[in-house]
Amino acid sequence: MAFKVYPEKVIRKQILAKVKPTVKNKGKHTIGQIIIDSVIISPYLKIPNNHKDEFHIHKAKKLAQALCIDSHMYNGLIDCNVKGNDYYQHLRDTQF
């Protein structure tokens, strides 16, 4: 399945609400980390800005890679099919 194109503010909202990364920097670009059971899974997660511009496929691929998920789970995460708990369970299953 291919990555869908969404507005950046939609992706930002879903990541902050579902993934709940530990935010390290709130400057021009919001940078976060994903930590599970004191283990850093994603040390550098660049969270999209809060504007209407489209988040194109090449950026989506990089974000999905930082989130440690494939295109199917990425689309589900943004479309509200995948809940935050499901995302974290996927990371536990694949990382440990």
C-alpha cells in the first residue's frame, strides 16, 4: 500500500495525540523521541508543522521510518484506524 498524502497539521495532531512522543525541542521544528520501557526506540522524530501544506510521500516515508512502521500502519495511524495502544504494542512486538 502506498503512503497517502495528508495536510501536515493533520499528521501533527495525530502523532501528538496517539504516539505522544517525548518532545525535546519546540523551536522552528518540533523534535521528539519515542521511548518504551526506558529504551529509546526513535531518537529523532521530526514532527510536522501546524499548517495546511501537503505532507508528500517522500516526507511520509521518512516519518514512517522514524516511527518504525510501514505504509499500511502509517496510513491507519493518520486515518484513525490504529490507536496509540496498538502502535505501542506493534513496537514492543517488533523491537523486543
